[in-house]
Amino acid sequence: MKKLIYVALGGIFLSLFAFEGPMPAKAAEPIKIGFLAPYVGVYTKLGTDMRDGFKLYLDEIKNKAAGREILFLDEDTEAKPEVGTTKTRKLVEKDNVSVLAGIVHSGVAYAVRDYVTEKKVPLVICNAGAAKLTTDERSPYVFRVSFANGQQDLAAGWYGYAKLGIKKAIVMAPDYSAGHEKADGFMKTFKFMGGQVGEEIYPPLETPDYAPYLAKLVNYVGKVDRVWAFFAGSDAIRFVTQYQQYGLKDKLKLWTIGDTVDETFLPSQKDAALGIENYLHYAFTLDTPENKRFIKAYEKKYNYDPGQFSEQGYVGAKTIVKAIEMVKGKIEDKDAFLKALRSVKFEAPRGPFKFDDYQNVIENVYMRRVEKKDGKYLNVVFDNVPDVSQFWMPKK
Amino acid sequence: MKTEKYSRVVKSPLLFLGIPLLFLILFLPSLVSNYYVGLAIQILVMAIFATSLNLLVGYTGLPSLGHAAYFGVAGYAAGFLYLAGMKNLWLMIILGMGLGAITAAIFGLLAIRAKGPYFLIITLALAQVLWAIAFKWRSLTGGDDGLPGIGRPEIGLGINLKADPHFYYLTWVIFLLFLLAFSILINSPFGHTLRGIRESESRMKALGCNVWLYKYLAFIFAGSLAGISGVLWVCYDGFVNPSNLGINLSITGLLMLILGGGGSLYGPALGAGIIVLLENIVSGFTERWSLCLGMIYIVVIMLFPEGIFSVMRRGR
Amino acid sequence: MAFWILQTLNGLSFSMLLFLIAAGFTLIFGLMKIINIAHGSFYLLSAYIGLTILHATGSFLLALAAGSLAAVILGIVMESFFLRRFHMKDLQQVLLTFGFVLVISDLCLWIWGGNPQTLPIPSGFEGSIWIAGMVFPIYRLLVILLGVLFAIGLWIFQEKTKIGAIVRAGVDDEEMLRGSGINIQMVFAAVFALGALLAGLGGIIGGPFVGVFPGVDIWILLLALVVVIIGGVGSLKGAFVGSLLVGLIDNFGKALFPQFSLFTIFAPMAIILAIRPSGIFGRLEK
């Protein structure tokens, strides 16, 4: 009898989601957007920020575009490629989404690239920076509104040499693809201008203790101008605080990408981050009407400050909706929709937004410095390099 | 007499559900969307992985927490072969099994000496070393980005594996062949010796059995069989990356085995089915799926310490 | 010269943190043969609670007490209501403790969010001092001091107290201990709580320099496993020596051979295992 109960339970359990066939989409039916992001693990904050930004835009247009309702479907990729592909299949084959968006982790993006191309579902990447996704491994169905690893760093290599007087630098980044790609971007333009790299140091991801590496850097004081660095997450907090604790902060200045001193880490880094010069394609303090409006709306809805990833999500949503409007809601006409996506241009919180020929974003890069205003640590903009694409090179 | 009673107990739920279940299995692709066919494929592949692990854990009494090593090595091999232009699935499987065996042969030398929880920790560490190598060796393995662009291989006979339903049926065939081979293995004298070792090593030694050798061979067989699942997984998903060697996968395999019940032929497969389905259903309902999954594991192990299959089998 | 002093001090400070975590793990495993995959969860929970208390009261000591208490409570709940019935059953323990890992980590994610954070350094210990011509953070020296104090304290406990003797006897021969009429359940519960306490202390002490973030629980667990394998399971001496070795080798390894940084933790372990499968001070099971 007990056996029978177990077996019956098993049957009910299975039937929970068996026999759900696909539903074909018809015009005037809602447009489904599938969103992929990690909601567990180390990348959670990036995922939730990105989603919040995305949904803010959908709220602003009251979930309607070109007369059709927009349905937002959310799936957790756990930042794992194999989970990412499963969830993507679910969104495409079970839920019949017309377009996909999101993705924080580059591994996930690489994993789904072939699939979305084969299934002809446009994907608007809102973070994953893997450079090849918009070069060697590009696809007509893959777009990216965030950045390519190395993109902002191209501008920084030139700026560091030409404007900050850096002639010799040490390069430090975590030992994984993004770290290497960003470092390569910096070194490309830096060396092009005549800069010299003393040493490249790549600590493993999630190094608890940068002390062994920082102790080496002490030897370079006076011999190089700056240390170029990229770190993110808890690595960024540890690196910056330990950098100060080992006395390097004032003796060997940093020139770093904005991730390292992101506003989310500044409350933990505190004075250790003060004065650090950095660069990014976005800044919370950017004084434009669009950015101010975006921040106000975001804070009103969510009660916390938006950051880089919030803005990326927001821009992703706007890009998709603008394209939907351009094709007057007929998203099922794939070629027309792709063409529309490619031609999207608007004023984003970060400044002017448009795609290059490889469907990667062209954007400004802002030079910032960490300052303390009214007890709050912020990255304040002091300069910018406009219209930086993933292929940007300086004129010598 | 006892076997008769046993087989009757096993047969009756199968008879009751057997026919509709068979129908479901055979016609799944035409009944549900491709997404579920994909889940079914994942379940089958993980079932092979968990069952191969069971050779070590359930039958020999060696709890390994590094089984992903062989899965991953075979997966990378399949990836390299495909990207080099050699797209024959059978070749991939043979190479995958071979590499799984070689890796197990090397690791076994280091691990077999340890017992119980020590063995657990050492196998974990060895798999981590492989993971670190795959992560670090970007020029060969693509580092953490992995190797994408691995398409479906060819199996000859003009059958195109690109369609998920075809891959699904192929996986069933391979799974059944695997189960057959596995059950022959565990019911052979070799298999019985392994069970004897699990029960009492000292007794087996006293009987003159070379316990170390049997453990070592079991380790190699398990690694080799895991290779089959590693190859299939990469061919299905279309890419390979360090997580194929990772601790998460090793733990998942072990969990499937424990949940379903080690020491039985079908336990791990049942566990694989339950965990894959659970993960996907629950994450569809709530963002707190990890919390739910954790609570389910705790409740299940408290209620069914021997695994779910054992409950069904014993029919208390 | 300065380089070596600096690196040694660095290595020692990391070692002391490892010791707190590994000591707890090895005690629990040595006496009860429990593999507690949720050992890192004690660290995680303690660090988050400590963070909240610190922000609310500004007192490091209060945070230390609150965090450790939380870890101890979790440990007692886990042991008494769940783990107790799976004595000597490795596999069930794995599934059970893994379930706890998921539950605790997701609860912490839900309550404290996904943003990585660090605990502020206790006031008075911020800043750095000059040692041998180089700058060294004061807090790290405090960590070394605390680690050594705890090591001594644990040694006294193990060698000089009655309970310590009971624990030592239990690690050596559990059957004898049961036969001697001592309430073994109490001893087990107490040791498990002690292990949780040590890991919880690690969360607050390590919080300022390692930080707390989703995923740190597994990270801590892996480190504890490595130390315990090298040092030998069940031995506090082994945990101490193992931590020293791992901390120093990791530190010098990264400084001298940065390209092999990923391996500096696992390589010494593989070497030790090849020579002595039970670790330096461990004993092969009967």
C-alpha cells in the first residue's frame, strides 16, 4: 500500500510539468522576453542589479510596446554554462520567447551563442564581456550593450600615457579570461603610444591574500609610474584595502578600471580607495539630464543606488523595445527585427548609445576619481574619451 | 526462493506503471516540447555518471568525491577530437573511456591507500588539481571560457544527431547497453569480490584476496565508465569548460547516488532523475530554489536514509 | 632580508586564520568521524551576523560574541537534531550537511544580499607599522597573536583538562570511551559546538581581511580540508602544523612563482599524500 502511494506521488510529481506542449505566438499576443542572470553565488549582485535596471525600463513603458504587451520571463543561470544552456532552452522551447537578454558570465554567453544562432533568437547581452563574442565568434543574433573586455581599457592605455604621464607600468589582473582580455586591451594602446610594461602579475581569482604580490610591488616604487589593475567582487575589496595596508597607496599610484572601486565596494574600502583614478563607460555622478532622471526613477522604485550593471540592464531593455517599435511590433519578422536592433540609437544614462558593425556597443569612457562628498564615497568624473568601440585606437 | 520473492516485489510496480511509462519514454519527443527531451537526455547522462560512481561507492565501499575528473577528461577529449575534425561519436567514446581509465589509474595509485573519509578528501583534491590545470591552460582548454562550438558528432548510418529527439534515442540505447554491461560486471565474480570488500576488508584479506588490486581495478572501471557520460554530455551541450571537472559535479553525482540509494543497480539513476527534475522545477517557481533544494535533501535523508529506491524495493 | 620577514609574517597571519577553521574541522572529524561539509557555513553565518552587530553597535567584541554564538547554536542544532542519528554513516552525512550548506547560504543571501563585504577592522588596530623597512598592517599582527593564543588554549584544553583527556581517548578508541561510562552524547555535542565556535571565531577574525560574500563557505571548507589532510586528521598538532605549512608555502609560492599560484595550495597536499597518506600527524584508521 505504501509502495503504491510512493508510486502515485512520483506520478503526480512527474505530471507537474509533463504534457505541456509549445504554444505558437500570434500577432497581438504578448511579446515574451527571456532574461538570463545569476541569482545565486558570487555574481548575484550583478544579476539582480541588471534585472532591476531592465525591469525599470519595462515599467516606464508600462510593459507595452507597439501595442503589444511585454511579458518578462526570468531564469537563474547560477553563472554556470550548463545551467545557462538548460534555462535558455526552457525559455526558447517551452516558453517561446521572441528575444533573450541578460547574461552576466562570459562562459554562459559562449555556451548559448551557437544555440541562439541556430534557433534564430536574438540575444542582447547586458554584461558578459568575452571579447570574441563580438569578433571571431560573433553572430548576427548576438548583440552586446555593455562592453567588450578590453574596450574601455583601450582608451585607458592611451589616456594613461598621453594625459597622466604614465611611461612605465605594472599590470595586475586576476588570472582568468576577463582579467587577461582587459589587461591586453590596456597594454595594446599603452605600448602603441610607447609605454613600457615592467611586469604582468595575475593572481588567481578569489585570492584571500594579495600580500605576497604586494610585497613584490614595493620593489617597483620609484621605478615605475603606476600600477594598472583590474579586480572585481570581493577581490576588489581585498586588493584595494590591502594595497593601502602595505603602504603602497601613496607611493605607487593605481590606474584602474571602475570595477575595482565600484560604488558597491567603496563603503567597505573607505579611505583606502580615496583618490584612486579610474575609468568606466558609466558613472553614477555623470551630470546629464538622462542620468539624473534614471537615478531618480531607480531609487524611487528600488530604494537603493543604481550602478554599472543596473544601467546595462536598463539600456538592454530600451534597445529591445526601441527595435520592437521600429518594426511596429512585428518581432516575428526576424530579419527586420535584427536590422532594427542594429540601427538602434539613443541617449542612455551613460551618454550616446549605438552599435558598431559587429553589434557591440560604442560608448564614451569616463575618467573618474574616488572622492568623499557629504560622508559618501563616490566616483567623480573629471574627463572622458568619446565614442570608444572595441577596435578603438588612438591617433599617435 | 528468496530471489523469487525479491523479483516479484521488484516487478509489480514496474508492471503497474510499466506500460504507460514505456509509452512515455518511447514517444516523449512527440508528446512534449524539446526542452523536456533535453532534460531527459541530461537525466540519462547523469544516470550513467552516478551509476559508474556507484561501482566505487555502493559496491566497493569507496566514497569518492572526485569522480568529475574522469567525466571532464573524457569531455575535453571529445571536444578536442571534434574541433580537430574527427566527429565520430564512437571514436570519442572509446577515447573518452580510455582517458578516463588512464586518469583513474594514475589517481588510484595515490588515493586507494586511504580509507573512508580520507579517501573522500583525497579524491576531491586530485580532481581539483585537474580543474586548476584546465582553468589555467587557456591556450589549450580556453581557460574558464571553455571550448564552445562543439557540434553533434556523427554515428554513421546516415542518422543526424542534430535533432534532439535523435540524440535522445541514442542516449537511451547507450544507457541501456551501459546498464547491461554494468550489471554483468557487478554480478560477476569480480563484482562479488567487491561486495565482499565493502562488507569486510579484513575478512577478504584473510581469504587471500588481493584487496588493493580489486579496489584499484574498480577505481579504473568506474573512471572509464564515467568517461562515457562525459563524452555524451559535451556532445549534447555543445561545449566543454572546467566545471566539467569541478567539485560541484562530483558532489551532484554523489548526491544522486545517496538520494536514490547506493548498492542497488537502479538507485543512482533514480536519484539522477529526481535531482535533475527537482532543480529545474523548483528554480522555475522561486528564486529561493537553493533553499528549497537544501531542505528537501535534509528531509529526504532523514526519512529515507538508505535512499528512495531502497524504500520502493523493500516495500515496507 | 626584509622581503623574507614580510612574507613570513604574511604567511603566519594567513596560517592562523586557517588554524582556527581547520582545528574545528579536525576535532569534529577526529572524534566523531563526521565530515561536515557545512563547516564553512559556520564561518559564513558568524561573519554576516558579526557584520550586522558591528554596524549597529560599533563593538568588535560584541560582534565576536554574537557571531560565535550564532555558529554554536547552528552547530548544536545540526548535531543534536540531525547528525546524531547518522553516526559512522559517511554518505548520509554528506547529503545532510550539503543540504545545510544550501539552506544556510541561501538564507544568508536572502537576508544580507549578494554584495561582497568586509568587516571593519576593530578600532585601535587599523593602520600599519614599519617592520624591517617595510609597512605591515597592525591587524595582521593581532591575528597572529590571537591564533597563537587559541592554539595554546586548545593545547591546554587537550593535554591538561579532563575533558581534553576524554576527547583524546575518544579519538584514539571510541569503543573504550563508550565502555567507560562517560556520557558520550554530551561529549560529542560539546566537541561539535567547540568546532563550530572556532569556525565562527574565524569568521569574525578573518572577516576584516578575507571578507564575507556568497561562496566563501565552500572556499573556507576547501582550505580546511587541505590543511587537515596535510596535518593529519584528528590531530590538533596536525592542524597547527598543517596551517603553518599551507599558509607559508602558499605565501612564498605565490611570491616566488606567481604563474603557479593556482597550485600552491594543492601541490603540497599532493606531495604529502604521496609520501604519507594519512597526513603528517594523522593515524591510519584501523
